[in-house]
Amino acid sequence: MSLPTRVVGGHKAALNNPNVSDEAKQHSRQVVDELDDAPETEEARQGYQEDKDQTRVNAGYKATLKNPNVSEEAKDHARDFLESKNAI
């Protein structure tokens, strides 16, 4: 996750923290509103989602390789896929 989404996350946490002053919460609301509308924040979210999805796909194929109930043909396919993605 890149910087804009981490900044937004920190300010959203401040908004929900009962120990944060009203003045600080008002500032956090302004920052969240500004950053949520920024194109680079949306791009960062999209990139994070794509990375997360690919990680899950790779994990599924790696699990296939270790599953004794999976055919050798399926394991070969999983191995080929992972090698094509440089994941093994």
C-alpha cells in the first residue's frame, strides 16, 4: 500500500479514537476528504487490490502443489502457472 492510503488510514483511525480532540478530528476529516478525492489515492488502492488478488491466486496454486488429493495434471498446470509468474 502506498503513502496516500496509509495517510488516509491514519486519519480515519484518529476520527474513531475517543482520545483525539475535536480540533484534531476536524483536521483529520479535512485531510480524508481531500485525499479520498485525489487520483493518486485511487491509483494506490487499485494497485494494492491487484497485488493482493495476485498473491491470493499464487497461494491457491501453491496449495494445489501440496495437496495429495490433486491430480498430477493439475499440479503440473499449477507449477507452470507459478513459474510463468516467477512465483516459485
